[in-house]
Amino acid sequence: MVLGENFKQRFMLYLSLFTIFPIDCLVNNSVPLSMSDVSDPGYILNNFLSYEDTKEFLARTAQLFPDKVSMEKLGETALGRDIVMAVINPHPAKTVILVANLHAREWAAMTSALYIISQLVYSRDQYPELANIRWMIMPIPNPDGYEYTREYDRYWSKNRSPQPGGTFGVDLNSNFPQMWGKDDYPINPDDRNYNGPRALSEEETIAVSALLEEMAFDTILYVDMHTFGNHIFHPWGFASEPAPDAENARTVAFAGADAIKANFEEYYTVGTPSALYRPVYGTSLDYCHVLTIKACVWLEMTNSGFQFEESKIVPYAEEAWTGIKAMVMKADELSGLF
């Protein structure tokens, strides 16, 4: 892949600084001198990273570029893992928030988020049109669930918080306040779709909702990244008809779908989850919308299932990045109309 090779060359150039210059000449003298596999761009782009590897990659990227990148802790899970976020290009007010992997088994969302981080940092000169955007990216907001899919059950979707009756886990994308618990049937804690004992009962949803609330005024686009199905959803999740003021999100979603179609001949449908899939309640999509964030979308990427070969990491990520770039540009354009 051309983009992959560009990234590798840039990354290795930056890492060569560690052998050319003494440690006190570096921009941040806390950068470790020894580098593991997660500092090898080929490894990052072509392997499924663990949570710890991902956290290390974000930390080392922030250490290399302290004026461009930071890693921030937003909370801590029931099992004691940090919920972390990369902030890239921190100075502009206009903000884009990407959240990937709320559902643990949806690995392509997580790998695509890491690819996007790598592009924005190591290949940023290729994207001058994005220079006025601050990016806040959470690649693994559900680290307990993600690690459980790596070690025990590849198809696990929820987090791993203890629940009544000795069960574990809440569907994080059903635990946000907007229309929480308004569906017509009770959900057992054993169920994959269990929405929790109350809205925002989980540390992970508290972290995401607090970020959305804090950044609502500046955020021009929120993308909740999932797999699989080739859809871009806009509010409402619980109703077939769009939210009355969702035209902005709908326009942004079509920009993403059109860009993916033009570049990859992949067809993404645009609409509400209820119209294209099924009614959903308590989603981050709808909570984002009630906070009056200018454009809130749910990207359901890839059409090949939850499991895929590592050779597909970059192709899937390039597809997602193409759609997200187009949505960011459209959201930026529309933000000037408000």
C-alpha cells in the first residue's frame, strides 16, 4: 500500500532521531531509548494490537510530538484499565470526536482508529485541509471487553463489569441517557443487548458522555465507529423518521458515503438505524444529538463480518478514513453556516 509505505518511511525517520542525537537533544527527554514492536510501523499497520500495545503506541507518539499529540485518561474501567484518548492538533477550536470499539468484538473500528491517528500524526503534511481541526480519538473505550475478545470469546460485545446474578457486562451503546430503557421488552443481564441497571451506569459511558458534554460547543462532527454492515446512521436511533433537526448530520453522512463509493466502489446506505436495521435506544448517537453537537453519525463499516485477516487492516482503514475525511470536510463547511 502506498499510504502504508509512506507511514513506514516517516515513522522510521522519526525513530532514527534516537540514534542520531543524544537523549537531551530530543523534544521530550522522557522518551524511552529502547523500542518494542509497537514502535515498528509495519507491526502497527499489520497486526491486531493488545490494549497495552495500543496504550504504549499512543504514549510514545505523544512523547515524540508533545506539541502536536497528547494522551489523556478519561476514566478507569471496572477491571482497573485506563480509558484513554489521543488528542491531535490541540489548538484549533473546531473539534472532531471519533469513538471506536464500544462493542468489544468490532476490531476493524479499533484498527481503523489507530490508522487514522497514524495518518494525522506521521503523514499530516498530506492533509493541509485538516490543519484547522482538533481531533479527539478513543480507539479502545471498552478495553476490558476488547481484551476478553482476545483471550476468551472473540464474539463478546459488552464490557466486563459485574452484574446481578453473577453475570458480566453491559451493552455500552445502549447505556446512554437519551431514550434509555424506553424499548418495550425487559432485557436480562445475560443478554448481549443488556442496557445496564440505569443510564450511565458504566465507567466507559460516563467517560464518553462527559467528553461529549464538555466539547459540545466546539464539536463539528462526532463519529461512533462500528462494524459491520456498510451503513452511515444519523439520528434518531429509536425512530424510523429522522430527527427534525438532523439534516446537517444527514448531509454529512451522504458526503462520507459518496466518497467511499467514488474511491472504493463500496455502497453505504444512509438513514436512521430504525429504518435500515432496527430501533435502538440509549445510543451515543442520540445522546450526541440532544447535546446539539452539529453533526452526529454512526459509521457501520465493512461488510465482511467481525473476524478478518490482518492483511485487511489497512484496506478497511483506508476505506473508513476516506469516508471520515469527507464527512469532516462537509461538517467543517456546514459549521460556517451556523
